[in-house]
Amino acid sequence: MVGVAQGNGRFLAVEGDRTWTSDDNGATWTERGEVPNIDNLRIVAFSAYGGGRFYTAGDAGQIFVSADGGDSWQAPSTVSGG
């Protein structure tokens, strides 16, 4: 894993174009799938703003945000306010 962030009781890890989550402090991990249109994820972060969101970025500067704990990802301009 190249990046791990924690927020709202969930850990989210990224590597390549894949994401994994853990809801038990890292004891077990569930693969959530890929972030669209990103070849190589480099970082993940959590912001408590708007109820909590995870952000991830790739090599070419693409940024995606998840408002549902990493289950789905969208470009930042398509995420509704919270």
C-alpha cells in the first residue's frame, strides 16, 4: 500500500488503481475496487468537512473524492455538498 488514511471509523488504503477499506482498525481489509481513470494512486487523505470525505490523487494529477467511505469515487466537481 502506498497510502492509508483514517476517518469516520474507517481506514482506506490505496495502491495502483485499487482501494481497500477496514472497519476494524486494520485487522481485516476489503477490496473496494478501482478508482476510475487513474493508473497509479499516490496518496489518500480524509477531511471531516461535509460529513467526511476521502480524497485520492494519481501520478498525472487526477483527483477523486468519495463521500461514502470509499465505496464510490467521483471528480470533485460532481460531489454534492453536505
